[in-house]
Amino acid sequence: MYNLKDKVAIVTGGERGIGRAIVERLLDEGMRVCIAGIDTNSAVALLRELDAGDRLLFQETDVRDEAAVRGAVAATVAAFGRLDAMVANAGLPSPGNFPVEETPLEFWNNVLAVNLTGCFLAAKHAFTELRRTGGAMVLIASIRALQSEPDTLAYSASKGGVLALAHSLAISGGPQVRVNAVSPGWIHTGDRSRLKERHHAAHPVGRVGMPADIAGMTAFLLSEDAAFITGQNFVVDGGITRRARF
């Protein structure tokens, strides 16, 4: 457990997947959390399931929409009185593959709008409050910022931009605001019984990742235990990107 009790966080895309695990971990740490996302049904179900009372709220937020992001920050501060942490998690999970010659510009623009511009807008509208509290920000990137599969141009480029944005924000935000990135590897958010033994064996740690793996790193980076860490990217992938393949 980290010293995060009674601090306040926003988690974009916090209603499902990795974002949901981050929300659950931060609540376990004693934080108050705003879920800023677009899936209202999932968010309402999660609020009911977690039953965190007045420590958890949902603000409908499309991270491509600057007014919506500004509103999420304002609603969080109005409800909780402060903001100590921003987790820019919302993203499109490699939503389609196109050869470069066939990549629609509309598709490219939408992936970058969600995955990269959404992180920028989260920082733009959270930084004033984070400077006041000496807070921290975590951007969720991907190992696809470091290595690619064929025809994943928009996704890889967007996540590479997230890494550059993270270190730029760290330099711009210091010394009041720390900013780091987390690059998940294969994080399975569904039924783990569908995974094969070969999937687990491909990872040096012996298993495919879980959302809780990313949530744990995120909580650490938001905490005072990480007070001397900023501008860094933390690869959380079970070692898979270090395995040589021939």
C-alpha cells in the first residue's frame, strides 16, 4: 500500500479493462476517483458493483472533446475539492490494420485524436490543479511504441507520441508535477481460460499480463515512493520485448 489515502484522481477510460483495474486499485489505496469515460452503462454498473459511496463518481467524457475534458476536471474538483493525479488511460486498442497505401486519413486522425490528443487534453486541463497539489500524471502507452506488427501504423505512431509527450510534460511540469508513462505488453482483459499454454510460455515470467499488473505500476508512480521519478517510460510486459526471436 502507498501513501495515497484521501488523494484525488481522474482515470480516463476507467470504466472497463485496464482503466477499471486502475480505478479499483486507487480506491483500495484510499483515494477518491473520478471515472472519465464514454461507456455510461459500464460505468453505472461499476459504480454499483464497487459501492464506494461518495469516493467514486462518473463524468461522461469523450477525450477528443476539449470541453468534455475540461468539464471532467471541473466536476472532480467541485466534488472532491482538489486533484492530485491524472491517469490518461483512454485509448483505442489497435482498432484496425491497414497497409500504409490504404490507411484512410479519417481513421488515422481518429486514432491519434483518442490515443494522443486525449492525453494532451488531459494534461492541459489537469496541470493547473496538479501544480497546486504537487501531483502526478501517468500516461498509458504501449509496447507498440517500441516495436510493431505489420500495418499498425496509426496505433504505433499514436503510442510513440504518448512517450514523447510524457517526457515533454515532465520537463514542462517540473518541479511541481511529475509525469511518467507505462507501456503495457499483452494484457488480457477477458476470460483467461481462453488463453493457450503457448501464450503464457511466450513470456519470460510464465504468464500473460493482467490489468492488475498495470494498476500496480500506476499506483506506485502516483505515490511518494516514486517522488524521484519523472519523464520515464516503464515497460510492463512480462519480459516479452526482451526475448530475441530469429
